[in-house]
Amino acid sequence: MNRIPVSPLLKDLARVFADAGHSVYLVGGAVRDMHLYRQVGDWDVATDAPPDRVMALFKRVIPTGIAHGTVTIHFKGESVECTTFRTEAGYSDGRRPDEVRYAATIEEDLSRRDFTMNAVAVSLPDGAVIDPFGGREDIRRGLIRTVGNPAERFAEDGLRPLRAVRFSAQLGFDIHQETLEAIRPALGVTALVAKERVRDELSKLLLSPLPSRGLRNMEETGLLALLMEELASCRGIEQKGLHKFDVLDHLLLACDAAPESSLELRLAALLHDVGKPETRETDEFGLYTFHRHEIASERIAESLLNRLRFPTKTVKTVCHLISQHMFHYEPSWTDAAVRRFIVRVGEEHIGPLFDLRLADGWAISGVRGEPVHLAEFRDRIAAVTAMDHAFSLKDLAVNGRDLAAEGIPPGPLTGKILQELLEAVLDDPGLNERERLLEIAGALRDRIDSLGKRAGGA
């Protein structure tokens, strides 16, 4: 493939550069994805025109990274990131170059890129392919290989090792042996990378088709112990019983089995048993037990995710799912028990929690499918929620204002009575009528007042 078809948008963009006497090339992930016949998400171009010249050529240009020669062109409804040919030198912080110099040719510009598959360019508008480092052949072979010496590339930018393992999961590529072996000596550089950048790479890895591929590469190279030591410590923690795998392999398989569309579920699946090393004991029969491991897992996951700067909402959701993943259903449960389960878990978390349980089950035995008891429980929950019962204080037929009108002053007593009313309605949904609840509230107030007087007299 010595030429690639060029879209009308890019041809029109290239015409603006050409009319001004400048060359422009499509570069980066878009070129790689074209060779893989994948959908292209973002357009990145490189040019010999300096940033101020680019800003003069187009009506709408945002100086998104002008210090490093990068601007964003808004052109015919699309955003195109444009970078002037450049070379880089010095990486004292292990991430950003200390010095950026403009280069004369596209080949010089490609020489600074991380992997050969990302160092292929397409001339615009004619579509001619420029491939000085054999990137197309590596794409064909499914191989991740650095441009030049891997030790030098990883010493320049500590995020590159994480990008390598992320690409291995996203694309299903192997990491070239020399490139793989260069990761461990560069761990000290990776340790300097901002936690937010690490988080972003891990998130992309976890949302890939097979995250375990990248996570196993992280384990082999020491990245897992560096960035998620709590997870790495699960290696070798045998479980016995129905489990075919140790805790780490179980968690990796569960992560693979969780829905690819949800980062929260992938994180919950990856970390739901991370507390097992801490809680493992041996019973009188020589079998391992992990009593209350979900509580330890919730605490450890919260610490790990906060350290990696995940958003508060994400952390809360993941930890809630982990804390609830050991639920046990019996067909003998009453509808009231089902309603209490819904209240404890939260209606919005029921579906994700069942998805987590299915991923967990598959990772125990390697067999897919929903157990009969789980399918029955799902049906019970659907039937109960369809009845439009009260599942929270806001669903009650009365509120604090109604209680105040009955002489119950706002304050802790109101909250206590409303909670008692919810418990009553969970037991008997027929009680959720205004007059009935006000009657019960009055009786509760009288009882609490009576108890208070007794305590005072004593």
C-alpha cells in the first residue's frame, strides 16, 4: 500500500497549505488505523509551516500546545491537530522535552515518535506513504517496536512503556522482545509521570477488547507492581475449592469478562477481590477462607483509585459494587427482603452488580452463563420494581413538611421517623398512603417522647 485514499476534507485542507507554499502530512494514529482498516477517530497532521503561519492561514485556530509547535485547526466542522515538524532534546522530568527545535523534513519529525507503527506518514493530498522505520511491516506483523533504541525512547518519556502495554491490549499486538525488555530498566522514569496521565492510559487499557493482555505485560515488566502494587500482590494467592485460578488470574479474567462499555465495571471486576491476600486464612479442613474480603477489597480499591486520581463519582461507584458483590439470594426470600436488597444496592446499580457477578462467576471456572438462581433473582427484582413501590424517602407519601404540620419539629426526630416509615413501607407497601403514614408517625412520636420522659425520670 504505497498510496492511501485521501478524504475530501484532507485534500481541501492540504490545498490551503500548498497554495501558501507549505507541505503537510497525515501522521500518528490515523495512519496506523487506516492500515488496520479501523475507524479513524482523530486527524493529526504535521507541516513545515511554523505555528504562527498556520494560524494566519485558517480562520479558526486554537493554540492548544503552541509552545511545542501544536495548534488545533477547526476546518469544515472537524478539528485537526497540526504540529510543525520538530525534533526534541532533554527529558529531565521523564515526560516533556526540555527543548523543541523545528525540523526541516517529515523524516526528521517521524524519528522522534515512540513506535514504528506511529511513525508512518501520508503525504497530502496525493496519499503517498512515507515509512522510514518499517512501521507498515510491523503493523502487518502485529508488532510494537520503538523507533530506534528502546532504552533511549523510554528514558525520554516514562509514559511510553504504558503506551506500549496499552496498545498491546487495544490492538492485540505483541511487544517486540527488545522493546519489552527495555521497560523494566525505565521504571524509575515512569514513576515520575503524573498520576493523571497514568490513569488515562490505564483507563484506555481497561476499555480494550482484552485488558488482561496488557495487564500481563504490565506484570512481566514490573509496571503492575510499580503502579498497582495491591493488585500485583494477588499473584500466587491460591483459592482452591471451585476456583481454578489464583487471585490475580481470577481478577484479570473477570476484567476481560466485564462489559467493555463500562470503565466502572471493568475496574470493579479487576479489584473486587484485591483484599483476599489480606484476609486469607486456613480453616480446620485446610481450606482457604477469605472472610469479609469484600470490605477489605472496597477499602484497598478506594485507596488505589484515589491515588491514581480517578474521579470521585467513579471511585464511589466502583467501591459500592465491590462492597456488594458477595450478595446471596435464596428463593425463600420474601418480597420485603427483595425490596430491602434493592434499597441497599440502589436501583441504578442492580444491572451493573449482576454483570459483575456474571464476570466473577466466569472467572472462577472459565464457564460462561447465568446461574439459574441468579436468573430467578433478576426476575424477582424486575417483578418487585414493576409494582411502583417506595424504595427511598422521596418515594414516601409524606415528607418533612407533612410531619411539621402534624407538630413534629424539623430536626433529627423527623429524619428518624421518616426512616422508620420507609422500613414499614418496605415491609408492607400498602401502608404508603398519606393518612396511614401520618398516623404511624404520630404513634412513633408519642413512643419516642414516652421513652425520653422515662429516661429523664431515671
